Amino acid sequence: MTKKLLQINPVVRLNTSTGRIMKEIGELALASGWESYVAYSGARDGLPAHSSQLVPVGDKLDLAVHAAATRLFDAHGLASKRGTKAFIRRIREIDPDVIHIHNIHGYFLNYPLLFKYLKESGKPVVWTIHDCWLYTGHCYYYSAAHCNKWQSGCGHCPQQHAFPASWLFDRSARNLRDKQRAFGALQNLTIVPVSDWIRQEMASSILADKHFQVIHNGIDLETFRPEAAEGEAAPEGTQILGVASIWHAEKGWSDLMKMAALLRPDEKLVLVGRTTEEQRRNLPAGVQLIERTENIGRLASLYARSTVFVNPTWQDNYPTVNLEAIACGTPVVTYRTGGSVESVTDGTGFVVEQGDVDAMLARVRELAAADRAATAARCRAWALAHFRKEDCYQHYIRLYENLATR
């Protein structure tokens, strides 16, 4: 009998890293003889073309109520009861052999209801850790806030007004206890951190006693390759590229603006991602903005045409943008932040200290002055050895097989 995989994530859009990862894992599962299902927030995403069978969860009313519960009462993950109950009925119909969670913080699921069902069903659960939300009382990252309250109980949250923002109440201490009760009760759970950094962090978390298996993310090396820019004119001078879904302070926007003010006439900064009107209004000369694109081929071409990729992130797990740049032959300069350093080696770029804009620009110029062809060859060789999605995600298939045959 064909085994069934059900993945869960709020978004399936391919211009999001988790959306692409989930799609690629599903494709490999299908190629390995599994049936593949993908559950997502029906109110946040449309119906994109997908090789897996799509399972929309909730509607716009669920989303609105959940957003209100979050904004007013800091109750993210505690609304959407109607949509979650309907989703649980759908899970029973599918009867998956393995349930693979990516993110459930997306205004679409009630986690106490979902985990009560998961505990009662006894089905094996894999949970890939893309950020820190599951083991904090509120935030999805804490590095930039220099907060370690998640280790001792949370409360008086310094990021109450950050995603998922609460305007009135700080429920972080109770949220952490609720999560420990719901997530900690699940016995048949394998936690998959995507970086060594977050694995080490979770050793001090409410889930420290669970079973862990680190699996790094992979990417499509047929799409992200140096030849992606073939047929396009090479930019004049040094092109410095930065990519983010949304440009905000934690992604290093202010530092990039400081660096832009120091650029020479032959240096250009290209930033891909969503920006605010204020950011666009105060843009320095020498900076080009490109809105976030659904066209992955165009994104790969931008990587391949650029001289250096910069990632001045202040909080991150294992950013796929680093992998994509290196696979396209473009070296990376990143801050010493979380797991962002784990994909960068001596031959593929540099790591500088957080906030050191001068050092970041100096490393950019050092890479720009180096032999471009030799640097690109080193980057591509490293990517082929470490980032190939088929190799990385085969670890999931082996994990599924092992769990499904216990």
C-alpha cells in the first residue's frame, strides 16, 4: 500500500523559502513512491500549481478572528478552532503515515486542538524548525533583542509589539507554559533543526528532551547556477546584491543604507524584496530596488550577475539566500548571526561581526578585486557538494520510511 505524507505550512508560494522547501520535499516523496499532501492557510494563499495534493485550511473569517486574538490578547495559535476542527477531519480522511510540520504560526491553526489530535492519533510527527516560535512565549526570533527569557519562563516580553504583534496584553509567560503542555505531550515526535545553531539553542528550551535530527536545507542547483545569467550583459563595476522577503530592521536595512552612503561611483547596491513607502522615499543614490518576484529564474539571474551577495541579518536560522547566491557562483558576506555562518566558508565568502558596516564593505571590495572565475568555481563546487536538494531532502525520505515502518 502506498504510504502518505502530509506537510503543514501557512504558505505554499514559491517566493517564500518554506514554500519552496515544502514543494521540493513533496516532489522527492512522490518520486520515492509516496502520496504527498500539503496543508496551508486557504485565506493567505491562492491555489498555485503544485505537484502535491493541496489541502486549504480555514477561510478569511478564521484569519480575521485569529488576527484579532493575536493583536488584542497575544493569543497567537489559540484561535481558528472552527478551521482546525475541519482540518482534523480532513487529516482523518487522508490518514497519512507521517505528518511533517514546518510552521503553524500563521493565523490559521489552533495548536492545542491540533496537538491533542496528534497525541491521540499516535501518528509519527516530524517538525522542521525554521525559526524559534515553537519554544518561545511570543517571538519567532530573539537574537536581535538579546533576550533569553525563553530559557526561564518568558513574561514582560521586550518584543510584544513585534511579529506576531500584540497591542494590548502580554501573554508570553502563559503562552510558553501552554506550548510546553501541548508540544511536550507528543511522544512520537522528531524535531528537525535546519542549523546546528538552533539545535544548540533548543538544548536549553522547553523541548530539550525530545529526539532531534539536524537536516540542512537544500536548493535546486539546476535553477540556481552560474549559467542562470547567460545571454545577459554583465553589469558595469561592482554589483552588490541583497535579498529578503520583507526589508525590515532585523534583515539589516539600516546597515545597508549606511553602506550605500559609502559606495563609490562604480559600486551599485541592488535590493530585492518588499519595502515601505518611507524606505523608498529615503533611498540613497546608487541603490536599485526590485520588488519581491515570483519568477525564480529571474532571481537566479540576479544572483549570477552580481559580484557579491550581502546578508547583514541580525537574526536568522539557516537562510537559503546564502545557499542560492553561492550556488550561482556569487560569494557571500554575512554577519555572525545564528546559522547564517554555517553555509559560508573561506572559499565562498566572509563572516563579519554584527553592525560592522565598514568591515562588510571592505570584504565586499576584497571579493570584487579577486579572480571572479576562480571564486565562482569554488562557490559552485561547494554548492554541489553540500546544497543539492535531492541529497539534503533524501534524509527526510529515509526518516519518513523509518517512522512509517516502526
